[in-house]
Amino acid sequence: METSYVINSFFLLFSAVLIILMAPGFAMLEAGLVRTKNVVTVLTGNVMLYAVTSFVFLLWGYNLMFGGTGFFLDGVPSAGDFSMLAFFFFQMAFVSKTVSIMSGGVSERIKILPFMLFAIVMAGLIYPLVGNWIWAGGFLKDMHDLAGSTVIHSVGGWAVLAAIMVLGPRAGKYTKDGQIRPIPASNIPLVTLGALLLWIGWFGFNGGSAFEIASKDNADLVSTIIINTNTAGLVGAIVAALLVYMQYKKLDVTMILNGALGGLVAITAGADVVGLWEPIVIGAIGGALVVFAVPFFDRMKIDDPVGAISVHLVNGIWGTIAVALFNSDYSMMSQLKGIAVVALFVFPVTYITIFIIKHFFGLRCEDEHEYNGLDFDECGVESYPEFVKSKV
């Protein structure tokens, strides 16, 4: 008993560390996809998001999510053969990801400190409530979502869609005659590093959500989850590469990487309840959805610099539906009900909150600061000071 307790607790702690590795993954991905003049702001925002959301979750978010009654971590017991503190650390590792999904989508035009106000709302209210409804025995408990295709990715996706609609596009992204102006990424090596760090972190994200590994059956389940997770990412990348090449006769590595991430998001809900072939289909559709969704949202004039909506929201929905499509033990109505409830809760609450913050605290930066880049005005530091700063 004590041996399994120690092994399971270590498993949760190790998985949490892998999930936290996704924080530099998001930071590098976003820093590479934005322009040089905004890189430090993106990096600073990601560091602050991890710190603020984790602290809020420690103070009251965890208790709200899992039924605690006190302020600060008050000893809410775990339900399994592992340390409650290890379980808390694992759950804390998740919370910043909901806002990290947002940070890239609203980048190059948002102020850091007002954005942290929304991070508090997300970590202290929106995310814990959704998690409670689905993962902690709430009224959506019949919905199956292993590691958060809905609880994490759709929540972040609905939130970033609402935020973008309130903020509007970056200056110059769309011309007066309706043309879309491409804004190239500043550092492709960073984008690649960030996406691969996210991929590695996903093994803790999904695998750790089994919670226990100290038995033959649990070890086999964790192994299956991790293999299925990897398979969906592989196939998502391959399908995205093929589709992009068919359209443009070129291999766009940013789209290939987003295809991989789309496959990973899609398998996150059901990696534990499908066989070894289903992730091939789930990941393939996930990669294809990203390729078609990115230009669709651009045509809708929804300015998402990193493709967060296409990767996380679109595939969060697809992955949640895929659970019932590929396993008859789960109800499609329960899955769809969860998708609808989360959308009807997260989108309007985010929209209203972002609107209020924008009105009272000036969430969007001034036009001059956006033109010059946010690094100097927000952080007082430039990412590459030895180079001439582009004004484009």
C-alpha cells in the first residue's frame, strides 16, 4: 500500500513537471510567431501568467474546483492512492494553460497588467467552475474528458475568441479594401522549439490524468494513453503537411506544427477510451481542421496571430465529440451538452469581463505603442537590441 502510494505520488509529480514544461513551450511558440518588437512582452506575459494563475489556484481556485470550504489549500482529500499534495500540484500545473492558450491569440496589442486581471478571473472562477462541473462530480460528470479537450482547450479557445472580438485586430492586419495582410513570424526556430516542448509536455498532460500507475492495469493504461497521444500528434503533423503542400506546393513548418498540436488537442479527451487505431483518424481530422480553420478565421477578420482558436477551440470540440464517435460506452448527448454548456458560460463571461477591463483599465495598448512595439513601453527591454527595430 505504501509502495503504491509513493509510486503514484511520484508519477503525479513527474507528470506535473512535464505539464509545467509546456509553459516555456507556449512562451517560445508565441515569441517566434510575433514580430521582433513584441517578443519580450510575450515572454513576460507568459511568465506572469504562470505565476499569477498558479498562485490564485493555490489561494482558492483548487478549493472551488474540488469542493474545499476554506481559503488557501485547506487539505481537500484526494480520492486515490496518492498524496493530496501531489494531486494539487498536478492540478495546479493545468490552470495556467487555459490563459496561455489566450496569450498568443491576443498578442501584439494587449497590455500585460490589465491582462493579469483576467488571468485572476480565469484561474479563480471560470476554469475551476468548469472543472468542477466535469471532473469533480458536477452536473456534467457524465461527459468524458480525460485531460481537457473541453475543460482546458475549449475553455481557452472560447475565451480567446471573445477577447479577440473585444480587442479587434492588430493595426494594419486587414486593409480598408478587405485584403488580408500577412504578418510573418519573427523566429521559426523558436516556433519549432516551442511546439516540440508542448508535444513533450502533452505526455504528462494526458498520461498523468490516469492519476495512478502502480499496478499492471494502470501501467498498461498510462502506456496506451501516451502512445495514443503521440500517434495523434504524428498524424496531425503529416496530414497538415500534405494538405499545405497540395494547396501551395510548399511545406509551411508553422502549419505543420499547428497540425501536430491540433491532433494532440483532439486526442486529449479520449486517449484512455480508444484503441490504437482510432487516434490515427482523430489526429488526421485534427490536423486537417487546423489547415482549413486558420484561413477561415482570417477571412472572418478574427486576428489570431498563433492560430489558437483553430488549434484549441476547433479541435477541443472535435476531440470531445470523437469520444462518443469511437466508443459506444459514452453518450453523444452528454458530450454535446458539455460542449454547449461550456460555450454558453465561458464566451459571454469572458466577453463581459474583457470588455469591463478594457473600459476601465485600458486593456489595449495605444496606437503609437503598437506601432513601435510593446517591448520598450511595457517592459523597458528589447529582445534583440543590436538589430535595427522594424516598424512594419
